[in-house]
Amino acid sequence: MSTNPVEAIDIVKRYGSFTAVDGISFAVRDGECFGFLGPNGAGKSTTLKMISCTSPVTEGRLTVAGLDVGRDARAVKSRLGIVPQDDNLDPDLSVRKNLEVYARYYGLSAKQAGPQIDEALSLFQLSERARDRVDDLSGGMKRRLAISRALVHEPQILMLDEPTTGLDPQARHLVWQKLRLLKARGVTMILTTHYMDEAAHLCDRLVIMHRGTILTEGRPRDLVEEHSGGSVLELRMDAIEREPFLAEVGGIDGVAVEEVEDIVYVFGAGDVSARIAERVSDPNRAFLRPGNLEDVFLRLTGRGLLD
């Protein structure tokens, strides 16, 4: 029996002849935030559906808290708190009533659920809106309410599918702040996102998915160091101007150069990149910046538009 909260071994999900998830393996550790990063259609949400027992595994083995998702679906669901990609709150009920109804699904009486509802509303700064109807809330408040609802029955694992899609920057950062607080309290979280900065802010470890497969796995900073280096030089100049600069980095071991229309990205050139940026001294033409997860993702998947 697995000791990890979630463990997948070569799991596959097919819809007819289409393979949405193609033989992936991963393990979520206790108390961490584990991320699935990738574009729409990568297989992230499908993987969450298999974990939450809303879509059966076609092949492979998937366990939650040591329970097989195929044989023990009811017990697995009782251990999960799920925040879906699209809000499915009841617009006709008040904020508090949404949580009370949800608590009843898990067999909690009003007396049992009351303190947990109070804590969840307080944590996500919704106490003063407890009597308001859901339709009167902003988009950010609705997302915070959806997360609050998922915590009412004190789940072992919190699953968040694209938790901040469509939110403005202020609302996104507030949600991030509360999720970091939950992680500090020891809550195990599984997160899907296509926002690179969100993954970097929240995830202890992550996998990058593309077309149903896992391309790489690790801690965000380790993946950046491995695939893009500590810094990236962007050259925004015509071919004749940038030719002498590229000649300087061409003979350095481990250097990678990618040309994307009018921009050239130089990875792994270290001090040489820094000297080039200083010589040009114009960030609109030569810009040295830290590597990030977006660099990692685009280097692994390519920079063309995905179908």
C-alpha cells in the first residue's frame, strides 16, 4: 500500500480512439503543493478527474490515501476537497447556505459544520458577506467561496483546477496568499494551472504536461536551472546587428540559441550574456533577465501555437 497521499503508475485515459492521458506516473507527497502545468488540452484536468473518481482510469494504477480509485471511489471522494475549474456554486442560495448544503453532502450536522464554516469564511475574508447571495459576489469572491466550500469537511487533499483563471491580479494574489497559508498549515494540495507564475508561487514540485504526457518533473527552481539556466539573454535586433553577438556565445559549451521571429533567446551563456547586455545597454534591444518556468515550458514544447 502506498504511503503517498496520491500515487499514479502508468495511468492512461482514453476517450474512444483519443488518448487524453498517455501513461503518466507521479507521486504527491504529504503536505506539499503538487502542480500540473501545461496549456489547455495537455491532460491536466483529465488527470484530476481520474484522481477524484469522476472519470475512470483506462489503464494503470492510481491510489489516493492508499485506496484504489476504481474499487474504493466512495472512500476516496470523502478524503478530497475539490475546487472545479468552473464555479458550480448555487446562485439562489446565500454564501453561508452554500457551505451548509455542501457540508450535508459529507454527513456533517449543522452543529458539526458550524465552526468549520465560520473558519473557512474568515480565512477567505467572506464573513461579512455570509448572508449575501452568490450572484452578488465578484468573480474573485466566488473563487474564494469555492475554495472555502472545499475545506468545510476538512479534506485530506485539496484539489484545485485552474483556481485563478479569469481573476484580476489583485484577486489572484489574494487567492495565492490564502493557499500559501493553507500549505503552511500542512494541507496537501494538487493544483492545475497554465499560469507559469502561479506554479512558481505555489508549487513545491510540479510536472509539465504536453499532449497527455509528462515532459519533466521537479522543483520549479531546479527545472529553471536545468532547462534555461540562471539567466536568459533576449536580443531584439535585426540579423546583421546580432550576428557578432551570437558569434561570441557560439563556442561556449552548453549554450542554446533559439530564434523566434525578430527575437533571439540565448540560454546558458553566463557572464558573456551579461557583458553583451552591458555593451548594448538598451533593454529594448538586448535584455538580460532571470530564467523562468515559461522558458522551461517553451523550450520543452516549442514556441508555435498549439492545436
